[in-house]
Amino acid sequence: MRRHLHRPSLKLRPGHRRWLYLSSVLLLVSGIGWLVGHYFLHGPADFPGAPNPSEPWWLRVHGAAAMGFLLAFGALWPQHIRAGWRQHINRPSGIVMLVVVGVLTLTAYGLYYVGGDRARAFISIAHWTVGLVASAALPVHVILGRRTRARLGPGSGQARQR
């Protein structure tokens, strides 16, 4: 009697994929919006050195998108991340994604809870630098995953093992 083991599919459900991509795009756009407001636009002329009025709005959108992203990302653990790890599929790009999300989460925490202007300035630069890198890391991970699935053939996410 043969037993067939089904490998769990690594392909995300359409709703989950849309949620992850939408929140990622919102994070990128709001992060870039904040960068432009912070570094290139000036505050009111009456108050030299004051932040641009758009900055708090960009941060609000960014924070909301981060919460949505972390929910969608956390939902990847039970099936997508664990199954990918066990199947040895896209480990390098998956590890990069885990590290990037971890660093962004820790630096975001640091922006709120680490005191001192010097530390905050360093953490801020680290956060937005890694955030910009993340805008390339996710598409690369997705493209590599699609190539792997195409190479392994149809139904590869649920292929049988003997």
C-alpha cells in the first residue's frame, strides 16, 4: 500500500495576496511621501525648522498600512513560510524577506520607544533605507517563486511524494 504525502501549496489565496500587496504598496507610497515631506518640503515660513504639515498624515497612513501588512504577513507563517522551508523552496529570498520585515518591525518600534535625537535619527535612516530595499525584495521573492512553480510544473505546490 502506497501512501501519498501532499505538500501544502505555497501559492497564496487571491484575497491574501491582494491584502499583502496592497498594504505593501501603501507602505512604500506613504514612506516615500514622508521622506519627500521631511527632507524636501519645508514647514510654514512663520516657523523655521517646523516639519512639513504633510508629515503626520503620511505617518498615519504608514502606521495603518503597517498594521495591515503585519496581519497579512503573520498569516503567512502557518502554511506559506513553514511549507516553503520544509520543501526547500526559495529559502534565500524567503530568509531575506524575514530579515527585512524583522528589521523594519524592530526599527519601527525603536522610532517610537527609543529616546534621544541621535538614536532616533540613526534608527530613522536605517528604517527608511531598509524599507526602500524591501520594495525590491518582495517582487524578487514573488518572481523567484513563480519561476520555481513553473519549473516544477502544474500543481507543484501540491505535488505528491513517494
